[in-house]
Amino acid sequence: MNEKIIVTSGNRYIDIDAYASCIAYANFLRLKGKDAIAVSTANLNESVTNSLFDLPEKLETNYKLTGEEKFIVLDVSNKDFFDNIVKEDKIIEILDHHYGYEEYWKQKLNENSHIESLGSIATFIYEIYEKENMLDQISVGMAKLLLAAILDNTLNLKAKITTERDYYAYEQLLKISNIGSDFAKIYFKECQEKIFEDIEESIKNDTKIGVEGRILPDVFGQLLLWNAKDILNNDTVHKVLNEFDIEWMMNIISLEEGISYIISENEKVKKNLEELFSNKFDKNIMKLDQIWLRKEIIKEALEKELDK
């Protein structure tokens, strides 16, 4: 009898990259004869839009553990942020594209640790299907989920972390899904609408606690918007993040403008960020000249620490 494999991700929230990738990888494992299921006990953030959530491809949210399961963790490698159901000694594989824990998992899992420089874990999952000549097993709904994941994590394929592998996976998935070229604009506008349904919860669900390194604050929020004009001077950002800690930063990505806005009200944090970006705050807002993802900012800060 096959052992039960739980494919899961983080504990505070999961975004569309984790959501889509867990579903697609569990499906792949089942096609290969494994007893696998995608499970999460975390909240879904606004990147899992209503139209995507309504697709037949879903993950399990009420799975009851027996204690015999093995775990595969996607899109996170810091064990402090694994889904609460995960038992570290029963992890059999890690797939992530965030930095900081490569050596730890390499020593524990050897070839079953896959922490690579990619825009999206969904790209890696696509490649697994392609390598096994199983692209015909990707449903239209699953292709839409993976497409949205790549779009979200690469900011419409414009983020610096976007690789040729991401571009290729996206183009191939477009062919599989047979959806229109306006999918990206429709998707991101739907994300923004969902964010503003409950802006406080959206901020909480996409705030990272315990950021690596010494340059950035422990509390790092991020919102991905089609246009940021309605949120920049909104006191809600300050109210929510001050509940976590007085030292925080928020990255607001404005896709239509093609830039990021950094918000902070702590003088120590602002000083560190001005040095990191070689830029200045205007009161509590720093306007950058390009789009930055949170993971790109974290990587930049960690590399600067190493250079000192």
C-alpha cells in the first residue's frame, strides 16, 4: 500500500503560486501512482480570485491526519512558516524559489531539495509535467491556475526575477488553456477588486513576519495592485502593520504604472531602506522607478549584507 503524501505550503496564508502548484503537483503524483493530496490549513490571499477558486481543481482544507503521512512542501523553505500540519522529520521533498535555506535542506534531503532561482514555483511544476511527457494531463482549469501563478509571482512577466523558464512555461500553458491574451489584465483587476473587499484582511494575509537578515524589518507587507492611487495615503496600511510591530515596511506594486511604492513610518527602517535603494522618502512614501517584488528586495538586502 502506498504511503500518503501531503503536498502543502505555508502556515499564515498561501498565494496563487502555492495554491496552484500544490494542486498540480499532487495531481502529477497521483498520475504516477502515488497516494497524494494537496492540503492547506492556511488562509488564501487575494491572488486566489473568485473565478480561480470556483474552478473544479481544488485543494483539501479539512484533511484529518493519521500520523503516517509524508510531506512535500512547496513555495516555502523556512521551517518556521510551514503549514501547521507539517512534521519536519517526515518531509520527503522541498520545492522553493526563496533564498536563505538552500544549504539546510540540501544536507537533509540531498537531491530532493529543489530551491532554484525562478519567478514562480508553478514554472517548476510545469517543467515536471513536460519532462515526463505528461502535458496532455494538464486540464484547462489547472493551466489557468498555473498561468495566474506565474503572472502573480512575476508581475505579468515584468519582475526582475522572471527567467526564460518562466516565459517558456507561460507560453506553453497559454496554448494548453486556449484562453485570450487579455487574461493577465482581467486577472489582475479581479485581484484588486478582491483586495478592496476587505483591505485590512488583505494586508494581514500578505504580510511576511520574520524577514531574514538585519537590513529589513521583521514585518514586511506587500500588495499587488493594478493601480495604487487609492491606497497610498490610506491610514489602513499603518493601522494594520503597527499591530504587528512599530518597525515595518510595505511594498505596494502598481502594475499599471510599472513601479513600486515603499511605505514606512519608522525612522530606523526608512534610513536602512534609503541606503538600500539609494533613494529618499517623501514623508512616509518612497517612490521607486521600477517594480520590485518582496522576494527581490529581500534578496537585494541579503546580498548587501554579504558584501559588507
